[in-house]
Amino acid sequence: MSSHRRPGLGVLAARLLFAVQDELYERLELAGHGRVTRLHGAVFAHLDEDGTRTSEIARRSGRHKQVIGRIVDDLEALGYVARRSEETDRRAKLVIPTDRGLEVLRLSDEAIGEIEARLADALGEDVYQVFDHTFRAVLDELAD
């Protein structure tokens, strides 16, 4: 007889991430952004529409600045972002989404919104809100 362990928190969180990413990147591909990869998501997920410093993207994503820099290089070559000097500190560079990058941000926001709405419909709004609150509380607790 085989005993099957229940998946732990890490496995469940990964399954959630992969399910959301599968749907998101399928939608991006259908919209003509098939060259945007999950790796690029490390930048897009933390990129503000008016621009964000590479160091801030690295901090928000928990990745090394050099790794983020390479991803930004790739996104810049694909035409999704541009680098501009910051007005208050010319040495600092902002990563700014181009029109193509803004479209990816918009499509991503729409996809996530639709996934969340679908889950709220399936589970019930109250249950989904409790899940959302609890999930965020767990993440905050682990970040401390």
C-alpha cells in the first residue's frame, strides 16, 4: 500500500503560480507577445508604468541586480522596455515600459483580474476574500 503525503505549502504555492502563469503566458502569446517568457515576468511584475530603477525591481522580486539587469537587457532588445536617466539623479537609470511593454502590463492585469473574478465566482466572494487576505498574511509573516 502506498501512502501519499499531502502537498506542503511550497508545492501548493508553486502549483498556484504555475497555473496562473500558464494562463497568462498563453494569453500573451495569443496577443502577439509570444517572446515574453516567465523569466521576463520577474521584471514585468515589478515594473511601474512611469519607470522603476533596476535596483528596485531586484529588491521587489528578491533577485540579484545583475540577474534583473540581464533580463532588462533582453526586454530592451525585444522592444518592451527602454532605459532612461532619472531626472533627479542622472547616474540612476529607470527601466520604462515602451508601448509594447505597456500592452503586456495591461494584458497581464486583465488576465489576473479575470482569474481572480473566476475564482471568486467559483468559491464565493466571501471565501475568495478570506483566501486572499490569508494568503497575503502568510506571505507577510514569512517575509518577517
